[in-house]
Amino acid sequence: MPRIPVRTIDDAPEASRPALQALARRTGRVLNIYGEMAHAPAVVGAYHALHRALAEHGTLDARTREAIALAVSGVDRCDYCQSAHTISAQRAGLSAEQIAQRRSGEVSFDHRLAALVGVVRQVTANVGFVDDATWQAALDAGWSDEQLTEAFAYIVANMFTNYFNHMVGTELDIPPAPPLQS
């Protein structure tokens, strides 16, 4: 059950409205997570600014970004984000099997991506710590220092939403991600 109500553009604090409007344009409506973030202009503004910076300066393609998002939300057990990024990953051309593998951390169909997901999962699960072998495997798979550094920004953006959803109890207003097979 949500701990705070979802704000609309009309009832959000004035300082939250520009970011909330921009996020609503991106998704076609005010999603529950954005309406809850709008309670605090600093929160919705920080989230929107991070995504603007990634859109302006990011170099990772949509499939890679979604692999990061699915891995982070899988480790963090964020149902809302797993659902949202399942939709985004489908739009990026990933199959249901590829999406499920990314959520669970298995990426058998792409060795290079598996190496990156290994780094992402360790960063997420270990408060930023990555063992040397996992880091080196990503470098050996062809990921550059720049790309691994950029991946950190995507990890943080996803942890931001995962933790926020856990804190406020965001109610799912999008189709749920299918359950993973045990």
C-alpha cells in the first residue's frame, strides 16, 4: 500500500511541475512513481536531471541500458522497476527469454553483455564493491573504462527509483513483469 498519495501536475508543488510535466511527456502520463516523487521538488528534480544528463551524454544503447536496469531491479527486488523495464526492454527488441535472463543475472546469449551484468549486479549487491576478476572480465569482454564508468550512472539512476519505490510503497500502475521461473 502506498505511503504517500500520487500527485498530479495540477496539485503538485509549483517547483515540481516542470520536471513532472517532462516525465509525463516521456511516458504519456504521470506514472505513480513520478507523482509520488513530485511531493519533493528536490527528488523529482534530481531524478529528472539525472535522466537529462544521461540522455545528453550517455553512449550506451537501449539494449544495454535495459540490461543494466533489469539487473539492478532484479538484485533490488523492485517489482515496479522490473515491470517498467520489462516494457522498455520489449520496446528495445528483447525477447521474453532475454528479459528474464537479464532480470535473474544470467545472460547466456551474449558473453560481452554477461560481463557487464556481472559488474552491475556486484555494484548493486555490494554497495559499490566489485571484485577484480569481475572487473577484469568486463574489460576483457571489450567494455572500456568510459563505458564501465557510464554504467555506474545508470546503476545509480535505477537504484534511485528502486529504493524510492521500496520506501514509499509505490503501487503498480503498469502491467506486472511475469514471474521468474525458479
